[in-house]
Amino acid sequence: MKSSYSLTYPQNLSYRTPPKIIAEIGCNHKGDIEIAKQMITIAKEFCDVDYVKFQKRNPSELLSKAQYDAPHPVEDNAYGATYGAHREFLEFDLEQHKEIFEFCNNLNIGYSTSVWDMTSAHEIVSLQPEMIKVGSATNTHLELLNYLCSSYEGEIHVSLGMTTDSEEKTLIDIFTKHNRMKDLVLYHCTSGYPVPAEDICLLGILRLANHYGDQIKGIGFSAHYTGIGLDGPAFVLGADYIERHFTLDRSWKGTDHAASLEPDGLRRVRKDTISVSQALKYKTEAIMEIEESNRTKLKYTD
């Protein structure tokens, strides 16, 4: 079916700096802060990414009693007897987030986290990180959005997976009301774990760039696929930030590991997007210097 959006290819793509790469650790640390620190170190020193991202939840606030007491839907991925206990096991408290924040600062890598509820939002705002993320699941949490817009001065990054046009408009209206559009980064996202290529729908990045590009801080791509072939095209279409789920071992126990990149894959995302950035320009002259000797040797002349 033909898209209802009118898409125009951006005119300012040449000579763009490479996208910022975000390694989403999420809960792939398995509830172990030492594993989290190891992942941060590898993300910085081996993969050369710009940011790591975690998650902050208060399970007793976020879940109903029935949800809290229910078993994990996939028993093999469970870290507790109930879904609530599973979530509690994987959760870092505020002091641990402070420790991670300081660890990131010492390594010169950016720290960020998504916040899923009001308690988590208040706690993370107290740290005053450079950015806070609102994931696709909570971008309709209007109290949360209004609180961040009114009480937090940094960048607010929002994913748009599982989001209707009317929900997106409500979100934009909140940021407009608070005069925070210039601090907003919108992420194109398809919320699956993992997502096949045909469901990634990369032109959604172009839609965001065309519709909001001159109003907001930037455009992001929250990628939930398993390869590395779509990040360069995402950058070409307008993504300023590329967020990839990150793990040290895709066979580890947990929901997100299968949709995550191991260190070598994340490192290649960084290198490949730099190469795309370097290549994304017009020829500077009709016959480039690198072509001159081959022209002399190969070019047909009468």
C-alpha cells in the first residue's frame, strides 16, 4: 500500500558528521554491576561508541499486582519465580546508577537510561545526565512526559515504536507547550525482539526528518534487528543517533540478548557508519586525483 506521507529526500546530507552510537545495555548485565562495568568498558575501548544506555524501573509501581505475581512468560529467561521478582532482580537502584554514572564519566563515555515510571524519573533526574530516554512503551505516559519537560533540562530522547499518529501528536503537543522541541530527539523504531528487515521500515526515519527536522534536536534509529547492514542507510536517511542493543554473549539468558550485537558487531557499526559519513559527498572535481593515472592508462581516445 502506498504511504500516506509525502517524502522529500533531505538536502543537507553531504559532509555530515557520523551518527552518535548508543550501546543499549538495558538489562543485559543480568543484574550484576560488575558485568555492567565490563560492558561499558568494552563499549568504550573496543567498540568506540558515544553512549551506553540502561533502564530504570520501579516494578511495584509499574506493574499491577496480577502482573507482578504472574510467572515470567518465558520460563527459561526468568530471574525470579514471578515476573515482578524477575524485574526486581535485574534492577539497579539509584546508588548503583550513580556508581555507573561516575564510572562512565571516568571513562569519558556518555551515560543514559530510559525511565519507565515516575519514581524512576525523579531518581534519574536527580543525577542530571546529559540525556534521558523515554521508550516506546511509555511515550503515552503523559504525567512522565510533562514532568521531564518541566523538571529536567537535558535532552529528552523518545522512541516511537507501537505509536499511533494521534499519540505522536499528543507527545509533540506536550513538548511544544513546554517549549522543549529543541531538546527532543525522536527515534524511528519497530518494537519487536528481533525485527526482520521487512518490518524495519527505514523510510520512517525520512518521515521524521522531513516532518520535524528543523524543529527538534535530532532524529534517532532504535534498531531491533540482528545484523549491521541497515545502520549506514539509516544514517543516510537522516539518523543522527543509532541505538543498538548490546551484549557480551547472545546466548546468555534473557529476553533481549538474541536481538543484541556482540562487541565485534557493534564495533563494525561504528566503523561502517564513519565510512558512510566519509563517502557521503559529491566529487570535488570532474577528474579526481585518484583517477588521473587510470585515465591516462585506460581512457579511450581517438
